[in-house]
Amino acid sequence: METLKIILDDVIKDIAAGPFGSNLKVSCFVESGFPIIDGANLKGYKVTDNVTKFVTEEKANSLSRSIAHRHDVVVTISGTLGQIAYIPDDSEYEAYLCSQRQFRVTFDEDKVYVPFLVFYFHTREGQHKILSFANQTGVPALSQPLKNFRQIEFDLPALNDQKKIAGIIELINEKIELNEKINNVLFTQMSEIYKSWYKNFSLCTTMKYISTEYGSIPEGWHYELLGNLCQSVSIKHTFKKDELIFLNTSDIENGRFLHSDYMPVNEMPGQAKKTIVPNDILYSEIRPVNRHFALVTFPADDYVVSTKLMVIRSKKFDYLRLYHFLTSQDVIDELQLQAESRSGTFPQIRFDNVSKLPMLIADKETESKFTELLHKLYDQIHQNNLENRYLEILSDNLLPKLMSGEFDLSDIFI
């Protein structure tokens, strides 16, 4: 595969940083309007639409140089370095305002297939080139980000070869996205079934359940405090191996484990302390609304987790029924409310908050049927997540080989 050595500036049409902090204050945010991209939207190859911050159209237009459009690439300047993603054709919004921590780039699409470029910067080599101009002290940040990004040098294949390479990875990603959509449908089904069976009895901060539509709870049903159904476990890891997989709050999200990478024990932060076992529930103490939770469904001897993750273990109660309750939107909203009412640097909860939540328990027959259904649906979700993990590993291993020209692309038509 023939390549041409270039610097990025040769293929960049426009580049601009996000607004200065003084131009985009918290007081500018509105409930809906023009979407703002931040680090939470840059965790994969594509910019995602889990947008939580908005400004008015008028405010966005006053910061027009920081507006990114479809096919633009967005890069993180400070915070979680190495994040780079593009805005796809099917994005929910046509344009987004970059936050102060990002910059946006428009490439010459007659020379560059944008997904290819983003895939390249997700390889080890590409990440190294971005991180090579990160500062080494203070808050993680890229030094002179726009200037240094323009000067990144790499070997660019012909446009047709770029599309072939990216097309293979895009096929894998499409299957991953399909599995995620199926999982979202299954979660929605579980939520609707729960509402129809348990009649939408409301959770109140006073620990009193009410339902103006359905009246009092059925005979044989009762409320149980979660502290009687589960416990917080904090067993110190023995560190008998030189390398382990460390999980921090950001390493789990919405039921998914975002990595399984080993790291030397002697390089782990001081908060790496807790052991976990199958069927444990991991639940972040910080900002419940960010949905940093997951269920351990695998042998976990090689894992050590942060002290900022609660390890919740059921006590003679079905772990999936417990997990489903803890991850329902009503409970997340309630815990977020309690976190925000607590003084401190971050909106934070403790197990004490969880233990005092009352859970509605149905009669034995209803509980048995609902729990059986939960296990069937979660088993399918688990299988889809497992397949996605294998596909992600395949993509990670395949991408650098495709980029390096190790595989002959002449007979590939995509």
C-alpha cells in the first residue's frame, strides 16, 4: 500500500479552539437549545448525543468559530487526553458548540476520509503522537494544541485505501452499535414491564410510597429497606500478582466495563484497594446521574477497584433484582438528589444513602416470575456485551495491521 508522508496542516481546511472560559460560563447554560460537546461525548470514534449542556442559539452564534459541524473532528485539550472523535452523518444535531476543553478541525475531504483519520488516532501510534505534546506537570493538557496538532506527521494512504481500511472497522462498529441498540430495547422492555407489574408506586424522599392512581399496595406486598437486602463490601486486595486490572469510576458506565487492560501493581493509585467477585454490583459514589455502575458477571480475581466504587453484595436476595432496582431511573434520580444536598466538592453518596432506600417487594409468585424474566433479558444483554467486547478486541488488533499495510487491500471492495 503506497503512502504519502504529510503533516496534518496539509489536509486541514479549518481549525479552532473552544471558547475562553469567560465566554462560556455556567450561567450561560439553558435546559435545551444549542448542544455543547464535552468529554462525555468523545469516548469512542463518533461524537455521541448524550448531551447535557445547552446554550441559546444567540449565544452559540456569538461563538461561531467554536461550532463544529458534521464530519468535523473534535479533540480534547485538557482533562482526559487522547480523546478524538468525528461528528457522523446521523448525529442528532447538525452542529455542536465545543466546550473550553476541546478544539474542532475541518479536513479536506478530497484528501482525507475523516473516519480513517480518527481511527488512526485511536491506534497506539496515533495516541502517542497526540500525547507527545501533553504537559508533564499540573492538570493534564495539550501544550499549544492547535499549533502542535497541525504539525503532526504521518503516512497517508490514497483516499480509496483510506476508505477500504476504515470500511472494515466501520462494519465491526456497526455490529457493536446494533448490539447496543438491542440492549437499549431490552432495558426499555424491562422498565415497561416493571412499571406495569409494580403499578408505578412512587419513590419519595420521605421514604413513604404513594400512588394516586392505584391506591395502596396489593395484599401480600411490602416495603423493605435495602440495608436488609444487601451490604457494602470492602475487602482489601492481596496483590499477589505483579499486574492487575484496575477499575476506577470512569471505567464502568451504564452496565459496561470499558476496558480490561492490565497495569503494574506498583503504578496503581492509592485508591486501588477493593476485591470483587461475580454477582457484585459496582456503583460509583460520585454523581449517580452519570450512571457509573455495572454488574460483575465474570471471574474477577485479576480485578482491583477504586475506593470510590461501592461494592454492593446481596444478602439472600436475588442479585439481578437488586441490580435492576438500583439502576432504575427513579432510584438514580433520588440518589442524585441526595448527593447534591450533601456538602462537599462533588455530589456524592455513601452506602448509608443506598441502605435507607425502601424497595417494593411483591408476593412470592410475582417476584419469582419477574425475577425469572429479568434473568432471561439480562442473559441476552450479557451475551451482546460479551460479543461487543470480542469485536472491540478484534478491531483494536486489526486496525494497526490495516494501517501499516500488513494486509493486501487490492481485492477488498467496500
